[in-house]
Amino acid sequence: MTGRSLGLRLSGSFGSLQQLAQNGGSSNPYLPRRSSKTSLIVSREKERFFSSTFRYLSRKKVGMLILAVFALLAFLTGFFTVNREDYLDSAGLPFDSRYLNKSYNLPSLAEKEALQSQSNNNSKIDKLLVCNDSTGYGDLSNASSMGDSVSAVTVLTNPCKDFAFPPPPPGDMRRIGPRPCPVCYVPVEQAVASMPKLPSHSPILKRLTYFSEENPMKTDPIGGSDFGGYPNLKLRNDSFDIQESMTVHCGFVKGCRPGYRTGFDIDVADLEVLKQFHEVIVASAIFGNYDLIQQPKNVGETSRRKVPFFMFVDEETENYLKNTSLLGSDKQVGLWRIIVVHNVPYTDSRRNGKVPKLLLHRLFPNTRYSIWIDGKLQLVVDPYQILERFLWRQNATLAISRHYRRFDVFEEAEANKAGGKYDNISIDYQIEFYKEEGLTPYTSAKLPITSDVPEGCVIIREHIPITNLFSCLWFNEVDRFTSRDQLSFSTVRDKVLAQVDWSVNMFLDCERRNFVIQAYHRDLLEQRAHLASVRRAQAPPAVITYHEKIPPKKIIVRRGKDKRPGSRRRRKVNPKNRENSFI
């Protein structure tokens, strides 16, 4: 290609439709070439333009102005993105979209739903969804190491190394029933320093997700609820087959963010508080205004700064606290941070209390350790000392005290029926169901398992996948059968232990009574206070007026042995009678 043809191609690229029309629209697209003088002027103008432009951009003020423009564009982009997410939050959409992983229908449920939809016109199909694991298990170790924990731990001697369990005290007839026994705790500073930096090992199970149902429908005649779902027996049995990744029912089935339009609803501001990272929390609950709030004692300064105390209450209890001026706008009652629960899922207050008791890992997705105590208990030992004594020192991830008297589930069932804790038909059905699955009375053959019946008012645990699964399965049994969690504990524990190398630290009940004091329920306390006030209100003494005559003082005549020694008289004795008496 010659220079002439190259020049014609370049000039042709700047042609116009008008010039083509003047040429009659001929097929020759070439136009006359510009003169060399004209092209030289154009090239010099281009060089002058670029040089002046680079000289202008090299100034500091212009560079700062360009950086400011780019920063403004980045800020506006982020601002509109956040506003869009906030808009979705207000519409109630993002919680499901954030926590949803995938959705599918299980074949067994789909077949049943198809049959049900044929029999019932226009019936809704239940979609069984899978929620992402909201527990940041992988991030807990990083968050813990970034905390303000003690960086340089001084090796201290263990004061409990040579501690020997003392013999039981002698019997005291004036104090009948179980009593606390001595427990050796390390100092608070040493307990804080002994906290593990990394989460404990979770055997086999590494990832745990949860089912969510848009329209929970009952598929079995027995058990289940709209809050916990209605898993059939196949799903229940499959949940005990421990795998590396599992999806199970675990309450809150109507959504993927527990407490947000799932039943057991919590205000969004409180949900944000529960979602924060905490190494240790203490939690309790009072529903139906059943108990009085007990303030913790002997809590160290470190725990007051770092360990939050959460108390879940329903609206009835909230109204009582407000009417008695205990609860203000700060939502604090002493050390307890009050969390009000709306739209409670059950009519039974005791069953509502099982939700935070067994599902703390779902309400607190970014917490490492939790201590649960019933609402009637008063904590009297520092939380770090309790964790060190019953978890860290024992290399355990879950600890619960055993019952002080009963060790056998069958005996516990009979005691529940005798005490009217639940209706006898439901208790008998649950026990018969467990017997068919292989439940046997407790014997020494089960050692080292020391008991089948826990005293479930205190639960100490580390939030790792295996303990979270245990809590979910235990709650599912409570939701399916009776609310007496002592009856289902051993069944869930034994099924999990059959699959993985894991254990539960079942410590003595007298040790539990060392760090919590058990009070009476509110109605019984009020009844006792009323009886005491009635006894103190005695009838007023009789007032003697002036017109009444005072009865004369009665003279008591003493006779016989009651006579005073000074008034005793000697009796004259006839000499003849004396002689007769000697004869």
C-alpha cells in the first residue's frame, strides 16, 4: 500500500454524506487529499493541546480537586447502596434474603403436600427452606483473639489442686432436703486468664444450618407446633445421624432471623444487641409474671464490664415491672438487661421459657459461652469462675447438674405425674415411645454416665456446632412431646453419644446449689407474705372505761401441798394414837 492510498484512506474517514451525494453516490469512496501544510498545522495544535493539558494537571490544586471528585463519587455510590438495603429491611425482605442459602422441597413432604392439595382446593404448598448458619463459628476465634483479653498470662498456682471433696455434714433434722456442698473456685483474674483462645473441637459436625417453612403444616398426629415446625419421624430420626454438614429443625421456622416475624418476636433494636459479639453471657427468662427477678451477687468488676445479663420477659411480666416502677426507659433492672418478647408461640408460660433456655445459640449467634439460669434462681458466684470450674477445667463443652434424688427416667415420670407437672396421658405416651426405641432403667452398667435425669435449671455451654445440635434436638423433643425436659434429656444425649466422641459434664446438684440460690415462685412468696401479715394483725387489747367496775381480785386459798411453808401448822398428836401406831 503506497503513501498516496494511505492518505486517501485517512481523508476518507473524515468524509461527509453531503460530499458523497455530490459525487452521485458513486462506488469510489476516495476524496482528494489535504495539503501537507494543513496537516502540519493540525499536528502542531494537537501537540500544543496535550502539553498544556498535562502541565495544568500537574498542579497540586487540580490533583486534589480530581481526588475529591472521585471520593465524592465513591461516597454517593455507597450511600445509595446502604439506602437500598435499609429500604429492603423496612419491607421485611432482607433478613430472609441474607440468611437463605437455597430452597427445595423434600420428596416425602412434597408427596404428602400433593395429596393434601388434591383433597383441599387452593391449599398452599409448604416450601421447606434452608437458612444459612447464622452462628459465625469460623469468626469467633478471630473475634476472641482481637478482644481485650489478657495478653501476657502469668502462670499462677492452682489453689484447687489439692482440694478434696469433704464428707457430707451430719444429719440435721431441722434442715430437711438437699444442701450445697463446698466447691473450690480459682480467683476471678485467674479464671479470666484461663479462657481458651480458640473454640473447642466439634467432633464430626462442622456446619449446622436450619430449616425454615413458609407455611408449617402438620404431617404427624402427635407433636410439633407452628413455631418449631412439624418434622415427621423420618426427619427426626435423620437428625440423629451426625454428619459433617447437617440441616435440622431448631425453632423459629417461619423465618431465617430468629425473633423477626418468627413467633417469639423481639424488637429490631434488641435484636441488634443480641447479634453483637460476646465472649460470655448470662441469660434467664420470666414468662407469665411467674417469678421475681433475682439480682446476682459477688460479680466481679471484669464481669460487670464484659458479661451482659439478659432477662427475657413477655408483655405480662413487662407490665408488672413497669407498674412496680422496676423497669424504666433504659430497659435495665439492676444488672439485668430486659428483652421483651412479643407474640409468644405457646399458651403455656413454662413451654415459652424453653425457647431461650434451649435455643440461646440461635438468639445469640456471635457468642462463645453462655450460662442459663431459671428465673427463680439467684447467681451468687462470678460467671468466669463458674465457667472455669465446670467447663474449662473439665475440658467440657456442656455442663448440667444431675437431679439430687432421682437418676432414672421412669422414676422421674412417676414423680411428674404424682406432682401434677403435666397430664398423665402425655407423660405415659412419651415414656412408651422411648421404651420402644430402647430406653431402659438406669443402672451402674451405664457408668461413667452417672445419671439419666438432670436438674435442668442451670445449663453451662460453649456454642460450637455439636452443642448447638444437641440443644436443637433436645428442643425438638420438648416441642414434640411434653415440656418436661428432664424426660427427654437422656434420650437425646445417648443418641448423640452413640454417633460421636462427646460427653456432658453432669456435676453434683449440691455443687449447683453452691453458686445459685433457689427462691420460691412469685405467687408462693406473695401467699407467704400475706399469711405473715395476717398473723401480725392481732386483735386490739380490751380498753377499760371509767364507768366499768374493775372486778375485785380473787383471793386464792391454798390447801394441802399448795400451802406456803410459812403458814404450815403443827398438828397435835394424841399420845395414845402414837402408841397405837407403833404397835
